[in-house]
Amino acid sequence: MRLSFSRVVLVLGLSATSLAGVSVQKSGLSVPKQYASRRDQVKDMFKSSYGAYMKYAFPHDDLAPSSTGFWDFTHQWGASVIDAMPTMYIMGLNDLFNDAVKFAASVDFTQSKTGDTVNVFDTTIRFLGPLLSSYELSNFKHPVLLAKAKQSADKLVHAWVGDNPIPYSFLNFTTNQPTNGTSNIAEAGTLLLEWSRLSKYTLNPKYVNLATKAMKHIANLPAPLPGLAAQVIDPATGNFVGGYVSWGSESDSYFEYLIKYARLSNTWDSIYIDTWKTAVDSSIRSLLKKSTVGNHTYLADLDDEGRVLHIGSHLACFHAGNWIYGGKLVQNQTIVNYGLELMEGCWNTYASTTAGIGPERFAYASPDGNFTGEGDPAPTAEQLAFYEKHGFYQTIGFYVLRPEVLESNFYAWRATGDTKYLDRAGAAIDAFNKYLLVPSGGYAGLNDVMNPGAGYWDIADSFWYAETLKYLYLTFDDPKHISLDNYVFNTECSPFKAPPALLSYKGSGGWLPWKPWKVWPTHGEVPAATVSGVPREGRKW
């Protein structure tokens, strides 16, 4: 059972809040002149690495930057092109963007070139998201982008079987039959931003209704901890499998989308923001840990037996930015402060390594123990010695060009205006150029951040262009350009224009409309109809 809103008020000191006039970004924020060159430096990194992709890998999905080969992990639909389109537009790379639009128009999203089986989640975040974001960012000048998003979604809808609320993770694109097997809350619960936006522009409620059904079902299931859904879920039964709890892989973006959909939609339904607040409350109570060395703040996992696992990951480090963002939205400084503490813990994993880049996974000890999982080996003498200096030790040392630490660093900068976050982003740029840049002009990951000479991780995944470089660029860009007060990012950092925050939140009773509604953006007249459960009464939106 989820904690009621009143229960969360008790623990976090929350009160009924209003999003009217709420600002995530620090008022009057600007980037000091001494950091101005960093933005252009990131733009050059994008042009160099994307140029290497075009030379050695296009139209395949991903570049192998060190060996100058290619990979096709997402059906040879040119993932690196499509995923990078919003980045190109934001950076003002108009020629590249226009070429990408032409390429997107040529892709048949009903056919996989790498086998029949397609992942619903990956296709949604790497293709639907950037296609729809680019459609918006370019002021709706390229309707083919909307058409291609719809083309893809019209195949993906077959992942829902009958009245089952949870979609299957994988779908056979030849037979339109889903594959058997369990899913997870990240895959089932990270569709709502993209699918609601598709319903908005097609005026077809089918897409948002399917995604809403999945997310609400997860939020309403009895959870191992209040608000903290179990990681694994069975689409056939709609029930959780086991009780593993994490803000990391296979859970992460479900929690991310709870607060983001509440902001993007200004929905009257309080379940999203209530569940997010309850999840944060439970995490503070049960998962927030302090290392015995350095007093660093980390967020633990919970295993199927309810035991605390003293582990963290690069992927999970998005949580810092998510708490900063959500805390600002609900006007609760306690949540913001915990997010900033988590940011410090995640940055510690960068600052402490030889490469100045964080590892894939790490572990630590806190006053309640150092258990990391059944059957896990005890830390070696070398790991223990490192822990005694730095308050964590790496358990998986590779770096695969992930964005999450820099994502949270971006949110911390925009929310506080503290230039230490600009310095940290600059340090990451220097580390990338020193250790990741290869002769092709691309950037490759590392096999071991403690030993950069141990070889490259030879995959430049599309999120390098879509997320890592975009978050770095936006950190040094004019904060008014793509403001966190005006845009909500999907989990692949594709921005969606948000409506004015003109709704007042009154707890479990839902949202109350402020009057008058304002027009945003001017994208045609929406007929009197219910698209996402809220009658729009013919207004433009």
C-alpha cells in the first residue's frame, strides 16, 4: 500500500503546494564569461564524434570509434542520427539537422533490419522521443517527423495484449506478437512522456491511454516499500516478481517519469506526484546511506529478501538531478538538499578515479553494514585500501559514455547557480578529451577508469550524442535557451515544451485549474474532446 499524501507531509514537512509561478532554475542565472568557451568546446566534440559516425558507421545504429566499425543494436534505423536530432537543433547545427530529417523520412519503422524482435522501451526513448521533440523544437515545420513517430507507435501498440495493463518488453515486428517473459518497471513505466505527446499531436487518445494504464497499474500495486515499486513485473499477470527495489537499472526511469509527467501534463490526477513523493520519502527513510569514510551520501538497493545492498551505479546517479528537479517543483528544500548531497556522492566517484570519470558500479560501507549481495565476493585488499581513502570502491570499472552524473550536475547548476558545477563539467570535458578521444575523431569508453591504458570500450552508443554531450552543452549554454522552467526532458534528454505551471496542487484531491488558461504553443485548434482525461474545451495547447 502506498503512503497517503498526509503521511508524506509528516516525514518530509511537505505542505499543499502550488506550481503557479514555481521556478526550477535560479532566478537571473547566467553563465560567467570565463566559462563561455566550454560551450563551443562541447559543440566541437559533437561535430567531431558525429562526423566519425557519419564517415565510418552511417546508416548503421552506432559507431565503433576505436576500430572504425559499426554496431546495430536498434534495428539499423540509424539510432545515432535520430537520437541526436534535438542536440543538433539546440546546437544550431542546421545543416546536420536538415540532413537528419531527410534520413528520418526514409526510415521504415515497421521493419527491423536486424531480426524480428524489437524492444518497446528503447524504440520509444531513442526514436519516438527525439522525433517528437525535433518536431516541436523546429516549430512543427517537418510533419514527417510526427508521421514517423506514429508509424513506429502503431507497431508498438501490439505489445499490450487484451486488457493487460503492462506491455511486454519485446515485440515481433513481423507477426505483431509480443514475446513471453517478464518485464521491469523502467521498461513498462517509461513511455508516458512520449506517448502522451504523440496523442497530443495526432489527437488520438489511444497512445496516452495505453501508457497511462501501465504507469498507474505499477503505482497502485502493493510495493515492497511505500511508493517504491519492485523492479520486475510480469505482463501476463500484472504482478511484481520478487521484491527487488532500486533507483538504478531496470527501475530508474519509472521514478523519473512520475514527477516529469506531473509537470509536463499538469494533470488533475494526483497519483504521479503523490507516488513520487512517497518513493522519495521511503528512500530517505530506508535507502539513504552515509559512508563510514568521508560521510558521502549514497542511495542503496533492497534485495528480494528485504536486505539493504550497499551498492551504487553510474546509471542510478540520475537520482540526484531528479530529486533536485522534483524538490524545486514541489517547493520542498529538504528534497532538494538530499538531491544535492547525492550529487556530491556521485561526483566523488568521478573525482577519485585515475581518469576523472566514474565507474559503472561501486560499493561502500555505512554504519548499518557493507552487504552487497548474496554470493558477492568480499572486497579485495586493493578495494579496501581505495575505500579507506575515497569512501567507495569500484566493482565494475568500465565507462560506456554514460550521462547520468553530468545530467545531475546540470540540474544542480541550473537550480543553485553554484559555479562549482561548471568547474566539474569542465573537468569532465578535459577528461573526455584526454582519455576518450581516438584517432577516428570519435570518443570511446574505457575498460577501466582506474587504468585508462587498459583499452577502450569500443561502442559510442546513441546516448553519447543525445544525452552526454547535450547535458554538457546545456550546462554552459544560456540558461534561458532551453530552460528547465519551460521544458521537460525525456530519459534520453529530448526536451518537450511544458505548459505554464498554472495548476495548484492540493494533495490527494488532485489538481485545481487556475484561470484563465493560457495559449501554448500555437499548434492548431484542439477540438472539444478528452485526450488525456482532461477536457480541453477547444482551447489551443
